[in-house]
Amino acid sequence: WKVNGLINDCGKIVGGGKESVGWFDISTLKEPYRIEGKKTMGLELAEQLGWKLPDVIFYPTGGGTGLIGMWKAFAELIELGWLSGSLPRMVAVQAEGCAPIVKAWEDGKEHAPLWEGAT
């Protein structure tokens, strides 16, 4: 399928097909496996840095799933006793022409609104 639009337009098509065609929606945060996969970044980072996390992580993001996955990995490593100390400050980095997570953070919003006119 090709969709003439943005990712949210694709999501609408998939959402409509869930009932009528029986599609399974694997959109971001609508299934458990994506975050588990994104945890790999956090596990690799911790291991490669000798089980000591940096103070800050700058992460180029779309919807923030990578940040969530890394945070989950760090929390689980602390629970296992493999990490100790403070968790790093996580910084979402987005392109100026499409920065819904950055805008939501700056505006103190819990959810990121649709970015109109993304480029």
C-alpha cells in the first residue's frame, strides 16, 4: 500500500481495516514488541559503557518510542542490580519542520498533537 499523506493517515487506514478486514494494528505503542526491541539500545549502551550510564543522552526521535525503550531497559537493569546511581537525562531531538514531541514538552503537554504541515 502507498498512502499519499503522513504516518497518521496510514494509521487511520489501518484502524479502519482492523474490524472490516481483520488487520492487526502494530502502530507505535499499540503493541508490546516495539518497546521491547527498542530496549536493545539501552542494553547496548549500558554494556558498552561498562555499566555506567552517561549524564545525558541526546536521541533523534519521531514519536519517542526509542526513549521509552531505553528508559525501560535502564529501569530493568537497576532492578537486576547491574546498574546503580542516577538515570541519564533524556533529550528528544527533532527536526525543526516536524517536532511534535519537542513542542509538547515545551508547552507542558502530556500528549503530542498532530504536527500540521510537516516537512
